[in-house]
Amino acid sequence: MDKQRIRDALGAAVTDAPTPLAAADRLCAACVQLLDVDGASISFIDGGTTQGTFGSSNQLSRTLDELQFTYGQGPCLDAVAQRRPIQAPHLNGPGEDRWPALTQAILGHGIHAIFALPVAVAGTPIGALDLYRRSSGPLDDAAMTGGVWAAGLAALPMLDLMTSDTDWQKAAHGRGSWDQLASLERVEVYQATGMIVAALEVTPADALVRLRAHAISRSLTASDVAYQILDRRLVLDADDWHETDRGQEGTT
Amino acid sequence: MSAREDDIVASFVSMSGSLAQGQDVNELLTQLAADCARLLDVSAVGLLLADPRGALHVVAASSDRVADLEAFQAQRAQGPCHTCYLDGQPVNVPDLAAAAARWPEFAAVAAKAGVASVHAVPMRLRDAIVGALNLFGATPGSLNEADLRLAQALADVATVALIQDRAAADRNLVNEQLQNALDSRVILEQAKGVLSYSGDLDMPAAYAALRQYARDHNIKLTELASALVNRAVPAALVLDHARTRDAGAA
């Protein structure tokens, strides 16, 4: 399958989902369908107390993902801690000694290769997409590219999981997921995220969650809301963001 | 030597010194963009770096104007800079109005910024293209051969600065360093936002306060930025320092 079709299909999997959990599950299912892998899961790891499996393509993938938390080791935890893709193409190979206990358990389920790709939000990795394969060996170029795309898209349901404020009717019927992601990855959004961090004393990821939830509730893009914040046209109260009449006095 | 040649030499000497001292890569690239705009007499310069998904991101710009930033960012997935990144060849658009049909969305955003001509040179690392250096001109016209060579030399310096590990022959390691540069740009912009909100400053003033504190305390810009956005260092500390320095200078 050509890369453009993979990209479109991955994007569509997230766009139509009714809830963040459904979006994560569908993205994992799409990975199995489109990439040369037998299972996929998405974990949420915020570095603090919250961590766990968030989406999966099937029960086995969910079990494999949860094993990493049970043993407290594994490629998805390493991918988040080291902020980079972790590849284990030969789990039963002689050189593979990174996660001894976990590796035995995973091999017991008939899986011989794992690839973990970090999922980042607001410049911070908060999770990972894991791809599992029964046969050993590296991912081919198309599958690796597709995995990186899927890990990028996984940021959207992950952001939405972090809030109960998102209006799902509007979010599901909004713009395509690639456009939504593009709207989040912009300089003005980064700057506005920092302003929310200062105003509400929250983490950057939480700040971006709130920015996105506000954008969805007003049918605006994240970029639109970011410029409102930079121009001091939005009062950033903890509960309710409202517009001021201060107008565009402009900073960037 | 002409005054311009002196200026070019001074700029390269300053950059190589900064590289040797391990100066923060974001600060170096921002300086490089500013030098490039001045040396080539163009209205704005942006350095755009590709993420692993192939989307271009602004990692440094000579201009803080919203309109310029919008025009750089409009090239995430289309535009002269994106074409340059894909093909690995310089792209010269001496008259953007005449070439608008090729990149209609970019041309509309660029027109709002008063951009009349666009040039882009690739950022090359051996056989890979990692991004592009993008030049905006306020009037139509081509850069001459010497200017294009200078632009390419500056793009090469930027790439060297990004991939600081000489042993980074491994493609994975290179990707990691590029990802770090992209992540640290995100955190730097967030830190500017923190200072801007806390001190009611505009973004250039917030950046100046950040740089001042980092310099005077011998901390890397990215480390300070990260501490600010994670609230390990209070914004007031950095803001008070900037005020004290300003008062001292006055």
C-alpha cells in the first residue's frame, strides 16, 4: 500500500471516533490493518502516578501492554523516558537483554518483535504506541513511517482523554485529524500554552488540553484561540475563559 | 575587504566560536537567522526543520512579526520551502505574484506579510535533507550567485549546529538530535509565554529576559526554559533579574 493511502487511512481512523478511547482503539486497529504488524496498543504514561493502557487493537495487545506495567519495564516505558523510538526486532535474539522478565512473558504469547514510538504532547512525551509482531525482524520503511504517523495522531485522543470538558459532538464533526494536529503544532500555540501554564499553574500538557477544549467548544482552531490569548483577548480563569474588550493590542 | 565582507567574516567567526563553546543551539540558530537577514538584505529569514512525519516546523526566525511567522508556518506541507525540502535543491521565486498558482495557499498568506520574493536553500546532512533555510524579500528580484552561495553556507552551518555530535553517523542518532531541537523549540516558546504572562511583556522582551538570566547564571537556555514551564524555577526570579539589570543599565 502506498504511503499516502496509509496516511489518509490513519487520519480517518481518529477523525470519526465518538470518544477518545474509541479513537485510540481505532488507531490501533488501523495500524494492524495498514502496517505489517499483528497488534498495537497505546499507553498513557505521564511520569507521575497515572499510567496504563489506553487503546489496543485486540485483547492480546492489551495484555502485552499491561505486562510492561506489571513488570515495571519495557519498550514503551523506555520510549517515554528516553524520548525516542525503541526497537526490539529480535526479542529471542542473544543480544536482547534489556527487559529480561518481560521478554520471557511476551515470547510466551508468541510475539517476537516490539517497536515503541513515543507520543508527545506540548513537547513532552506522555505515552507510547507499541507495535507487536509474531515474526522477528525490523519494520520495513512503510511500516516505520506509518508507525511514526500513528504515534503523532495518538496525541489527539490522548489530549482529549485528559479532560472531561471536550464536546464530543463538535470534536468528532470538526476538521480532519491531520489538520487538527497541524493546528496544535504552531509557534503561537506553544507561546499561548506557556501563558496558560503561568495563569493557571498547570503542566504544559494540561494547558494544551484546556486550549484545545476551548477551541473545540467555540468551533475555533487551536491557532485562533492561541492568538486570542497572546493578544490578551481571553481572560484565563480556572473555570471559564471569557473574552475581554481589550481588543488587539498585539504581542507575539 | 568591503564592509559587507567584514560583516560576513565576523558573523562566521562569531558562529564558530559559539559552536566551539557549546552554546545553546536555539540561541545560535536565532542569531544565525538574524545574521542571514542582515547579510543578504532580505526582510525575514526562517529556519524550518522537518519532523519524522515530514512536516516542517519553524526552529528559528529573524522576525517576530506575526505575518512573517504565518508565512513561514504556512509551508508546513506546501510552499517553496517545502518544495526545497522535498527536492533537496534551492528554490528561487524572484516574483511570488507570478508564481502564485503553484502554491496558492502560501502565496495568499505571504502576500499579507508583504513578501514579494522567496528563496529557499536545503539543509543537507550527507545524503539526507533535514530542512531548509527560507528567505523572504519585500521586493521582487533574484539573489545573485554570491548571495545564494552565502545562503547555502549559512544553511550548512545551521545543520552542523543541529547535529553537534560528530559521531552521529547513525541515522537514528541524527533523528534524535533533530527531534531534540524541535522539542526544545517548543519548550522555549512555552517559556516565553510563561514570562510574557507573568511579567506582562511582549515576546521579544520575554525572550530577552530569558537569555539574560541564562547568560548571567551560566545556564543553558533550554534548561532554564524547561525549568520555567515545569515551575521548578519561578517566573518572578527571571523577571526580577531582568528588571535589576535594566535598572543597572539605565
